[in-house]
Amino acid sequence: MTSEVDNDDSLVAAARAVVAGSLAAGEYDPELLRRLDSKFTVPTGGLATAPEALVHVPSGRPLHSSGALGAVTVASKRVVRRLLSWYVHPITVDQSRFNEAITMELRRLERRVERIETQVTAAAESDREQS
Amino acid sequence: MTGAVHQLVPVLAQGDGVSAAVLRFRDLLRWRGYRSDVYADLVDRHMRRQAQPAWKLRSETTTDDVVIYHLSIGSPLAAEFAALPAKLVIFYQNVTPVESTAGSSPLLAHRLRWGRADLATLAPIAELGLAASEFSARELRAAGASDVAVVPLQPDLKSLRPRASSPAGRPVLLFVGRFAPHKHQDFLIRVLAALRGTRSADAALVLVGSAEVPEYIQALSAFAERLGVIAGLQLPRGPMSDRELGELYARATVFVCASDHEGFCLPLVEAMAFSLPVIGYNAGAVGETIADGGVVLDDLDPLLWAELAWQASIQGTVRSRLVRAARRRLDAFSDAVVADKLINALSRITSRD
């Protein structure tokens, strides 16, 4: 087995030695090494607006205040939020559950429509073949 | 065993690994004398003859029957499966952790979260848990399944028409899998850049798979442009038939997989069927599936991957050794081996009567 996991890694070790040797000897183009380090950013894409992305309703939004008493204001808001959490949190949980249920139902309907469309297309094709 | 062994799956689609494995299991069960049908919620129109509508299953099963539910994504079918009057078996195809797909598709993330919730519900109530790898079996046990067996998946090789790969001269790296961040196609583009910059300026990388987020393919294309290797990158232009996929396997010189989460990775077995050398990243079940059939690497160093891909591509001792290893490993996924494992696992629940 040529897996490093089982330590039977002669093939991998040989390749590793070739790479290390070439690096040490400066045989690789520095521009290539720089390019290999390029960052790849995963796009968030237009699907960020899919309804499922909005299913979860958070019970709190980020706190901020820009006034002179910013830190005090934020701390006060935090206290108020904590005092009201017994009231707000269950509402957001219920709302999230409702969103989830309605989204699932929409997807179920979407699948049903897809199924019906498929059947209609097949029926139309078969009608065409017969005529 | 007197009853039938049916399978229930949310989606049966052409080009989908889980669907192909479900149909193979059905054929193996029938081969061993069982009555076996596939029931699905959504059926690709090209596969309509292969499955019955899922809603029919309830009226067509009895308590003597076994129903295997394939779980890879959340579905309303999970609740219907749980209420069936049959011996319930869950085949955990693995659900990608949501964190691995961050930023790709909220829709996919939602379905994966749902899939994890289905796993938590179904694992404790299933009489038997099946998984394609020990990696997935561990997750199934952790979710509450008390009896778990490992049964490897089998690709539908007949439709791919496997033959020994006949490389055209230049290194051609191939990866087959859904376009998603956790599959790390971006790393394979780095490997292509390293290979073209160090060993073979005309090396190519072929990426095959479906894309939930078109922007992801565009981003990969832009990344290849930035790395100066766009000319060597082949991206999908649309749906592909099994025959076309078989052509790509036959023309490739090495199969590479840098995915950091796989419940089994069926394309690795397909590559082995084409006598392709296989190089994979040791994450998820990849190391288990490759086992002694290829190279399993613990790190993602594009220069090292490029060197190994080069050696696996050119005619020589390394390539011959890896081709032999791939062919040997394929025996572990033969009809007889997979059918025996499946039947033995199912006999555990049928012998409890």
C-alpha cells in the first residue's frame, strides 16, 4: 500500500524527496510558487437569497452604538435584551419553525409541479408518437 | 427470508452516485433470488422504468418485508419511512457536514441540516444500520444505531463500459464529483498549475460533475485564469451521459481526489475499473475506499501531488505498480463480495423473527 497512513510510503517519500530537492536547489520558478499560494475565494452567489437562507430568525441582532457613551449604551442594551429574552426567544423559535414548515411545503409543491410537468411532457410526447 | 427487500430513496437521477448504487443493490438482490424494487419520491424522466412512486410503498409492504431507506439528504420521505409497517433498515450514504459547504448554497446547507436531523430521528429506530464505509458507520453508531454493518457501494460499470485507460501521451488528471467547496476542485487547479510549471506544460485537468451554484464554476474558471492554466482546464458544459463519462475515464492518466468529506467516493472505484492510478487525500472515507489500491496523502501540497500525478501518468514502474494496485483493489467491490456482505447484514434482522 502506498498510503502514508500505513507507513508503506516509499513512493510518496521518493516524490517528497524530489520536491524537497528541487525546492532546495531553487529549480522551481519563484513566480510559480507565488501563484500556487494564491487565495481562492468561495463565492456566496445569488443563491444567498434562496428562501432556506432566511428560515432561521435569530433572537438578537449585533449590538452597536456610535455615541460618546457607546460602550455604556451597548452594555445597557445587552441587559435589556437579556431581561426580555424569556419573551423574545420563544417567538423567534416559533417563527423559525413556521418558516421551516412553510418552506418545506413550498418545496413539496415544487416537486409536485415538477412531477406533473414531467407527466404532461411524457403524455404529449406519446400523443405525438401515436399521431 | 420470505419477504421482499425494497429500497426507498428521495431522488433517483441519472448520473447520481447514490441512485446508481441503489439500482446495483436491487440487481444484486434479485440475482440472489429476492423480490426487490426501488421506490422514489422524485424520479428523473430517463429512469422512470427503474422506480415506483414512493407513495405506493406503504400499500405494497408487509411486516415480513425489509425496506432500506437511503439517507444522504433531508427529505419528507424520512417521516413516511419511519411509519412503514416493515423491517426498517437505514443505509447511511453520509450527509456532508454543513460547515464543509459554507458559502456554497444555502439551499444545499438547509437540506444537509435536514439530513442530519433525519439521521438523528431514524438511526435509533432502524432495526439495522448500513453504511458504505467504516467512516460512515461510526457516524451512524454515534447517532444511535445499535446494529451497524458496512456494505460497500458498487458503481454501474456496465453503462460506463470500462476498459483499460489509454492515455494520449500528456498527463490528464481527472476528478468526478459535485462542484462544491468541500470537494476542493480549487486545489486540483493548483496541482495542475504545479504540474504544468514543473513537469509537463501541456498537462490537463478534467473536472466532471453537477453544479448547484453556477458561480462556483465561474470562480474556479477565474482562479485557473489567475494561475495561468485555463488552457489546460476542462469544465463541464452540460449534463453528460455514462458513455461520455466512460470516454473521459478511458482518456485520463490519473484520477485525483482532494475532497475533505466523502462517505465512500464511488468515482474512485469507477477509476479503478478503468485501471487508472488513483491519488486521494486522506479525509472522510477516501483512505478506506482506496486502501491498497492507490496513493493516499495526508497533506495538500500541490507540488507533491503534481510530482506523484506526473509519475503515475508516464509509462514506468510507478504507473505500472499503481495500475496493478487499482485492479487488485477492484476485487473488493465485485458482485459476489458486495452481494454477500449485503445479504449477510440483512440476515441479522430476518433471523431475529
